[in-house]
Amino acid sequence: MSKNNLILLVEDDHRLALLVKDFLESTDFQVAIEENGNRVMRQAQSLNPALIILDLMLPGKDGLTLCKELRTQFNGPILMLTACDADLDQVLGLEYGADDYVIKPAEPRVLLARVRALMRRYYQQDSREHVALNFGQLSIQPSARKVVLAGEELVLSSHEYDLLFALASQAGQILSREFLFNHIYHREYDGLDRSIDVRISQLRKKLNDNPDNPVRVKTIWGKGYLFIPEAWA
């Protein structure tokens, strides 16, 4: 199977999985289905998919546990499927390394749009995004989507990387939540979604920033977020 269009769909509802598979394959993707959480890690290693669609409720390991484990070895985008009343699960999914989520039952074209947006952001870069960004101990290498801090490579989700790259490429400038949301998700901010705040919090942890008094990625209240280029010595 081709790496650039293979999706691993982790869903234990067999009928739903087949419907999603048929729809996505009608749009030129290839889809492999896994219904048991205990087999997902092995499947991810074997298939090396371009993207993983991961349901929360599964036999064996649940989706949140799997998301956290997958992030230790899978750097591609992860799209979580979640129930409409599971707001906490949505936030936890983002904290554990998911890139986006879709609420079930997912309208097929919405799911397709989210998949395409993730694939486009992760695998297609313009020429401006190939120049390395270096700030003291922090190095961002866009050609490999690699981030190194104090000699150690960081494990980031694709949207955590995109957020960091957006902030670092405009270091010293305040970027609004609305700008960052649109830059990452390619859709308008509804004023309610908390995913940018969650990702900022996760980035601060991974960048060894002080969560109570951040000095590397600052919150400018009422305006947005600010990457401090001098804070990486």
C-alpha cells in the first residue's frame, strides 16, 4: 500500500468502519481497518500509515491510551472520533497527541475535509517552510518536521509542530488565537474551541517552559501568544 494515501481506521463498529472505508476509498485513499485496540500498535508499525483515525471506545486498549502510546513512535497525524457528550475526552485526546477530532456520528464530507486538511498540512510544505529556525538551544528543522531542544529531539504531534513553527517563524510578534486556529485547522474560529489553549499548554511542557510564569511562549492577555526568541539560551 502507498504510504502517501494509506489510512489506518481504528473502529470496532464493523458496519460503520466499512461505510467509512468505502467512502474514503471512493476519494482515492486506501483504508486498512483494525477493530481491536490491542492490535493497533502492531498494525501501525507494520503498515506505517500516512494517517490514523482512532475511535475512543474500543475493545482492548482504549483510544486515549493508544494515542499516547502511538506518539512514542508514530509522527503522522492522528484524528480522533469522539461522542458528542465527551468534551473532556476531546481535550484529553489533544493533550495525549491527537491532531484533531470529529464528533460521531461523523458526516462523511466533514470527516473527509478534516482528513485532507491534516494530510495537506503534514505532507505538503511550501518552499518557505524548508529553512531551519534556530534559537539558542532550540532548532526547528522543517524539511524533516523535527524539533531539537538542548540536543534532544522532541516528540510533537503534527499540530503541535505546526503551532510551534507558526509562533517561531513570527518570533517577537503576537499571534491571535483566531490566527493560529485558522492557520492550523484551515477553518474559522468559533470563539469556543479550546484546542489552541490545550496545545499551547502541551508545548510549554515539552519546551520546558514554566507553566505558571512562561518565558518562552508567553500569553498576552486579550491579544494572543508570543514566541520569545531570546529565551532559548
